[in-house]
Amino acid sequence: MQQDHFSHQLSEFEVEVECLMEALFLRWGYDFREYTRASLRRRVARYISDNSFERVSDLQNELIKDKKRCNHFVRGLTVNVTDMFRDPSFYRVIREKVVPELRSHPFIKIWHAGCSTGEEAYSMAILLREEGLGDRAVIYATDINSQVLDQASKGVYHDRMLATAQENYQASGARGHFSDFVSVGYERFLIDPELKRNIVFTQHDLVTDQVFGEMQMVVCRNVLIYFRRELQTKVLTLFHDSLDIGGFMGLGIKESLRSLPNQNRFREIDGPARVFQRVD
């Protein structure tokens, strides 16, 4: 019986990670307490190794004293690898099943939550321009991390990403050429400034902040998989309340509503592409 009890105890490292998450919330307001533990522990361990800390408690001492260091750490916790037109089938479904509905709106508001370095927000801007909706749409691109928002707002990416971007764009149901929307030089490609005109980059924390506004679409791809079930449920309610009735929601292809108690507030538009619609 005693052995059973101890088998469920956390390791020293796991306890220190729990203390670190609590300290970040109390000191700076960053709330990662409902993130999935496997991902958190993996990223904390990598940060400690890459930055020559002996243990989590040493890192914690630095983070509660130094906001700049804390921002750097938070970036490591929250940045997700992405690409222009990632999962092209998602954008094809948006073109075929969502855009016809959006055309009925005189003004279109889209929220890209957890936008990271901005590639998917710019992808949506390209799609909307091609579909003739660019001038009446505003994209609100948000992230918890101010550093990635700064990078996203610049719209500058390494040219090693260019081939993948072009390939994904063509597979998404493209109506033109990717080169129409970027300029290339000095081992970089730059997003057309005209695309930036209707994108607002701003900080927002899905865990602690409130409803964002009356949106026609919310896109939050490959973020919920890092949240525990309780937080997934809370964030899904946030998205529901941020959408007009009949508004659309796009998730990552590995994300599902099936285990969530509030799943019936959405209907499935396309299962494989993870596109849903608010029903009440």
C-alpha cells in the first residue's frame, strides 16, 4: 500500500516545474497552470539545458527578478512551429465552404488566436484578397507573447521557408502566384505591406483574458493540444462567445471537440479540416 502511494508522487523535477508555473502566475500574470504537463516539462527541460541552468529552482529565481528573461522563457514555452498555408486542405475548405457565407457580411472580422510568428494570419489575408474580401475584412492576430508579435508584425521570413510556402499555397486552391504577395531578397522574403494594412497584431492571453469581440470566424490552430481538458473547455466557451451566431471556428488537424462538454455548441462543417460553426 505504501509503495502504491509513493508511485504516484511527483519527482523533484516535476514538483519544481509546478512551483515555477505558480511563481510565473503570481509574479508576472502568465498562467500556464492548466497546460498539459508533458509538453511543459519537455520545454522547461530544454530551456534549462540550452541556457546552462543547474535546476528549475535556479531558473525560477532568475525569472521572478528579470522580466526580459521571463519574456524569453515564455517565448520558448509558447512558440509553435508553423508555415504559410500550413495544412493546405484547411484553407481549401475555407475557400469552398466558409467564404461563400462570409460574402453575405458587409464587414468581416476574423480572430487568429495564438498567431505565433504570423504566417497563418498572412495566409488568411492572402486568401481573403484572392476571394475579393480583403478590403472589407480585418484580421485580429493575437498571442500571449509580445516578442513573437513583434516578429509577426514585421512580416519578414527566412527564404528557406519559401519553397514550402509556395507548395502549400498552390495546394490550398490558389488563384494566382505566391510571388504576387511577397518580395524576395537578402535570404528573406517580405510580406506585401498591403496585406498588413488589415491585420491588427495585439497581445491576448487565452487563459486569463476575456471575450475578444463579435467575430465571423475564429482560427486557433495547434494551441488547444497544449491545454488540459478543463482549459480546453474554458477556451472553447471563449471562442463561442466571441463569435456571431453562425460564425466559424478553425482548429488544428490533431485537435478535437469530442471529449468536451460544450462540443454541442458547434456543428462540424468539415471533420478532417477541423472547421466548425457556432449553432446557438
